[in-house]
Amino acid sequence: MKAGEAEAVRWYLQGTKDAKTAEKNARAGDFEVSCFLFQQAAEKILKGLLILKGERAGVGHSVLKLVQTCAAHAPVFQSLTEAAARLDVLYLPTRYPFALPGGAPYEFFTLAHAQQALEAYQTVFRAVYEHFQGLVEHSG
């Protein structure tokens, strides 16, 4: 495995691990944490893909911007903008009370939010996974 591939796989595997942790948090009723981790998982697997394609992953956190950048390498990513946007809106309000109109994130987010975040993550994952086949043994 080349150095760039190894770094890409590190990002990809951490992203898939974050997704598994998000699922555990949803089962435990920690829906705000689950939603945030699905956003993070998508961000990391997309950054892994960009590294795999020889690009810098960057320091931004927008899943939408990452999807748009990935579209230059594979047109399928153009169809992921809705899923990416659904994940981006979870970045702040899942963690910070100031991002909500009252209450705290743990009071606001529900199982339905976590399920929607999972679905959005899975949409992104399916597009990314094919690029990592042969480099990793497991699926996310």
C-alpha cells in the first residue's frame, strides 16, 4: 500500500468507526451525539477519498463542500448534495445550546433525527465505499 493510500485508509476507517459509535449512541438514547457522529463519519470518509485521489483533505467541516469536491473525481457525488446538506446542519446544534432556540441539544434531538442522520451517512458511504474496495477488509 502506498503512503497516500495508507493515510486515506486511516481517515476512512476512523469514519466508519465513528458511524458504528453513532449507532451505539442512538441505541443508548444519546441522539444528539449520534447525529454529530454521523456528520463526522461522513466528513472523515470523504476526506479519506480526497486523500486517496491525491488531494489535500483540508480543515473544513462541510460535508456538502467535500461532496462537491469529490464530484470532480466521480460524478455520482453530484447526487449526494441533499444528504450532505442534511448532515451539515447537524454540525453545531448537536453540541452547542446557543445553536438552538431554547433548551440543550440532548433535549431537542430525537430517534427520528438520528435515523435521518444514519440514512444520510449511508448515502454518502455507499458512494465512497467502492473507492476503498480492495484497500480495506470491512464495510461501514
